[in-house]
Amino acid sequence: MNKLKIIFLFFAIFYFSTVAVATEFSQQSGDFDYDYIFEQGSVWIDKDIITKKDPSSFISLEFIEEKQIEWWDQRTWKINEEQYENINQKIFFNVFIFRAFFEKSHDILIRVNSEFKTQKKAKKQAEIYAKIYGQMPNFLKEKTKSLTIHKGNFGWLGGNNDVIIYTNLSKAHSEEAMIHELSHVSLDFQFSGSVDKNAWRNAILQDKFYITRYAYDYFFQEDIAETTLWWFATKCKPNTISKKNYDKVIKHLPNRFEYLDNQDYDFYPVVCE
Ligand SMILES: [Zn+2]
């Protein structure tokens, strides 16, 4: 599966579930017919915006129970040429549930698919992603209740207070993918996040540019998540991206960046500026 396909799948689950809402924000002639900066999805441009060396607020895990839950797993979706036949369908599966604790942010549940077989192996997976989650700035954690971890090489999904993780997706991009998905969880107005829909729409209209082709193609669903990663990179981690890319995004997205700058976000444990 090529990268664009993976990127598309990042948010497919919620693209289809929010079609009714999307019409309200839909394209009008001359309105959203703008340009974009990067051809690829924003997660893939630079894999080192956050790395293993960055601090994490993760403290510890506590095993709660093994039980059956009903949630999504896109490995069960049947995809034909044109459409997803059973997209957005939840299934029942067993998980090992852990509670994860963090400094200066609320605890969350980590639900590891029991296909990982033993509690010990499941805990290992929970630890990997709890540490990455702990590296995320606190403003992205506000609405998270859980992470759900599956095997497989699929794009991650964010929304409904949860991030769905596939452990075989490129590890180098895990931190960047986590920023993207948590932006859906905590900022995205599709999930009652903190970003104001009209203010964001106005910022798009004024910028007349999108961060990526993915944001351009699915602007209602993806613009916030795609843009937030690069705003964060320019604001808090400018040395991790090239000067050329830094200049490009600063030049083309000033209104969205100003909106995010003005939100008084809590960046802990990231030291920003
Ligand atoms: Zn997305």
C-alpha cells in the first residue's frame, strides 16, 4: 500500500461518518479552490519533529482487566474499487485494559487487542504508546479517554476521544501521527473540539493555501489535523524542519497560525519558544 493510500485511510472512518455535516462546510466556487504546499500528507514530510529523545510525561501503567469491547478495526472493512462496503462498522473484540498515568494531565485507558496474546506482551505495547502519548503537548490531550492498539500496517485513526493505533505502521512517524490524530480528538470541531469552526473557515479563506494535498482534498475533515502538526513544528521545534519548509508554511498559513497562537495552549512537557 503506498503512502497516499495510507494517508487517505488516516481519517476515512470519520470522513464517512461526517458527510452530513460536511455539506455545511462544502466547496463554493472561488471559495476553497486554492493551492497547497506539500504533495504528501503532513505526517510524512519530516519524521523527526518529535523523537524518542524528547521528554515524556508518562509515569506508569496499571492493569485493570481483560474484557470485550465494541470499537473500530479497519482490518475488518471490506474495501472494493470504489467504496468501503462496511466502513465505520464497529466490531467486538477482546482487549487487555491498562490505566496510564501522566504528570500534569489526566490518566487514560490503553486498550490492547488480545491478539497480542499475553498480558505481558500487551503491556509492552501499551508502554511504547503511553510514552509517545506522554510526549504530546497537553493541549492535544484534553479530550482523550483512551488509546486502542491493534496489529497491522494501517493508518491510525483519531476522534471520539480515542486514537486507534496500528503497530506495524512506520515507527519513525509514530510521534507525528500521534499529533495528527490527537488534533482530531481534542481540537477538531467535527468531534466538538476546541477550534471554532467559523474562525477556522475564515482563516482558510484568508490564507488561500493548504498545508498538504490531503488537507486540500478533505479540508473539512483534515485541515485542522494536517495544519496543527506544522504549526507546532514551526512554533516549538523549528530546528527539526528545513529552513525552506519553515519559510513556506509561515508564508502561506499566517491566519491559521495566528488563530492557534492565540489559544493560550498548555504545551507541557514540550518546552516551546
Ligand atoms: Zn486525519
